[in-house]
Amino acid sequence: AAAEVSEDLVYVLEHMVFAAHEAVTLTPSLLPVLKEAGVVDAGGQGLFVILEGMLRYMRGEPVAEDVRLVEAVDLITTGLAPGKAGYGYDVQFLIVGQGLDVDTISQRIAEMGECPLVVGDPTMVKVHVHVPDPGVPISYGAGLGSLRDVVVEDMQAQYQDFIAEHELPAPPSPQALQDIGVVAVAPGDGLARVFQSLGASTIVRGGQTMNPSTKDLLEAIENLPVEHVILLPNNSNVILAAEQARALSNKSVAVIPSHSIPQGIAALLAINYQADFETNVAAMTSAMEEIETGEVTTATRSVTINGVEVADGQVIGLHNGELKVTGTTVEEVVRALLKEMNAADHEIITLYYGETISESDANALADLLQQDWPNQEIEVIAGGQPHYYYILSVE
């Protein structure tokens, strides 16, 4: 798609690198074995590193020796960290005895945890396993014979030490090098991370019912060490404050009138740091206008809008800001709203789930939607936004 917009190789590579990064971070949700192990697909990660190296070369940037390590840490800390139970313990020991049944021991050890390895003979057996409680396999082994070379390692502590030792400051953003900065308004932690990953220089928290002030936006603009700033309000209620901040700033500021988060993301994807300021403003505005946005929330009062009757507390769906569908469940409204948005005529459906929706519920909904739209690619992203169960986009 990027190649259709521009023939500039750097521009195309920038979009390829972003897409590769997003694809790699999604691999654990596609393969349960990766999710359980807390890792990403090695082949995909390798391709990402190759593409990033090509992009750095084209930009004339030096490639640090530990660039892959930095990226690996980033992947872990932004979505692949362990759950509440942590990584558990790595347990290893030798059992010395008589008449040891290797097959039976192997079966029992496999039932206790992950990554089991049992080898040996009737007089000596080597055991290795990852378990939440190291006492379980050790007690079992002690009941079979004499234990030797017992090693217990806390993998959760190792993980924390690895992060503390190797996590490095983020490299300078390309905006600073090209004298173009981007200020984006985002209502949730997940959406803030999305905009940052796309290259936004500064995130201003805000959105529906908690709009940032003109002062907040002006401070964000003035604090950037660049003379050209692109401002993405990402909400129709923020556009006026954004325009006021633009008028008060002494810098060259352009407001891309994005009415929604998906429009802001589409605009940011269209930026080309090799192009001039005016060209980027035009390209971002054009890209924004191509996006269809859906929002699913709860009505706060009974009302009739555009011929649609809504009861207080009912789930409602808005298409490009206009009330279109109502229902009793979130899933029902999402499906009806996507039909209203003519999702079948598009290639990608993206679900940004809010702070009240769990990751498992969002993935379950995506599975249901895939049955209705089998030819579309469905992406699920943690938005963390308040008030809205889901923000949808089709493109």
C-alpha cells in the first residue's frame, strides 16, 4: 500500500518496518506455544531486523551492535511480559538409584510443568523442568532415590535482571532529525503506545469528557525542539482547542482535523520524513479522510436521534460520529456497526478495545467476527480508552 502512495524507497521501508514490528508482536496471539513461552516468532523477528537494518542504511544512520537486543527487550516489555504467576523456576537434578523407570519418570515430570527433559538409565536419571513450585519435582525425585547436583533458578528474577541490565533509552525519533514534530491526543495507555510506535513526538492525554486545554496543547508544541509541528486532535471536541493552540504558537503548526483515533493513526502512517512540511500535511489529511470509524459505548440518557430510539444504559454504535445502531450486548452492536460500515468492502478491520474489556474477550470477539468476515484481516489492539468498549476502523 505504501508503494502505491510514494515511489520513495525510504518511505516504503518505513512502513514495511512498522508493519513488520506490528506483525511480530502479534505472533504470540497466533501461536499458543509462543504465548506460553513468552517469545515472538524467531523468523519474523529476524525479518524485522533485516528490514530495520536496510532502513537505517538508507537513512545513513549507524547500526548499534545491540540493536536486536534493544528490540527484543522492547517486545518483551510492551506485550510479552509474564503474567501474575511469573516465569516460575528452572529445576534440574540427578536421581541415583536402582530400577529407575525412565518412561514413568518422564511422564510424571511432564505433568508437573513446562519444557520437561528426562534422560538416563535404571541407575541414574537426569531431570530438567520449569515449574511454579520447585518443591514438587524435587520431592518426587527424592522418593525414587538419592538426589545429586540439584539446581533451582528463579526465572522471574532472571527476567527482571535482564530487563534492568539491558533496557536502553529509546533512540532519537526521526522527527527531530527532519525538523518535523507530531503532537497526538490519545485517551488511553494502549493508544498512546500505538501513536508513539508510529513516531509521534509527544502524547497529550485526553479525549471524550476529558479534553486537553489549549494550554496543554500549546505547551506540548512549544516543548518540541523543532520548528514545524503537526497536531492530531483525534477527537472532534479537541479540534477547536488545537486550532487555538496553533494560533498562539510562534512555530509553524498544522492541525490535521482528525475526528477519531483511527483517523489520527491513518494520518500518522502517511507521514514521510523525507518530504517537506506542506507535502506531509496534505498527504496526512488525505489519508485521514479515507478512514471509516466506529465507536461502541453506552447511552447515558433516553433519546431519539436520526430516527433511532435509545434507552438509558443501552449499548449504542456510532459511525463517523453519528448514531446508527443500538443493542443489548456489546458483541451485537459491534457486528451490526461493522455491517453499517460496509466492512466487507474493506481489507482490514481493527478493534481497539477499551479499559473495561479484557484481552481474552477482545480476541474472542475477533474470532466471531472472522466468521462473519472471513476474507478480511482482523487486528486486535489494546487501546485502554475509557467510556468506549471498542473503537473500530475499516480500511
